Amino acid sequence: MKKKVIDGVCFIDFQDPCSFLDVEKMECMVYERRFEFCRECKKMNILHPFTCSYLPDTCGYVEFFKKGGWFKYLKSFFSVKR
């Protein structure tokens, strides 16, 4: 990931992998503490697979929710007895 600041605006090139990504294993090397080490690392929520253009169609979250997983997710959430 490359950062460049132009006129006080920070631009991030997400085409390059994160510096904490082990590209051979395709795993985060600091996963348990990723939000401490990397400010650009964001938590996923149910809307991200539908709204984030930077997530590829091969992303597990995107595949799950676009194939109807969201319906199963919501159904199981609302069927929990409270």
C-alpha cells in the first residue's frame, strides 16, 4: 500500500497489498491486532459487500452476500430467541 500526500490530502493506492499481508500465505501477519497496527484496516459490516467498490467479486464476503447469504444471515439473526 502506497500513501501520498498532496496539498494536505492523503491518497492511498490500494492496488499494492498491505504491508502486513504475507503475500505467499495470503494472510494478515498481525490479524489479532490489525486495527492497532494499520489505520486503513476497516471492520466489515453487512453493507460493505454491497457498497464498497474496492472489494472484488472474489471476496468471500461479496460472494456470500451476493449469493443470498444475507437472507440466511438475517433470518438466523431474527430467529434467535431473546
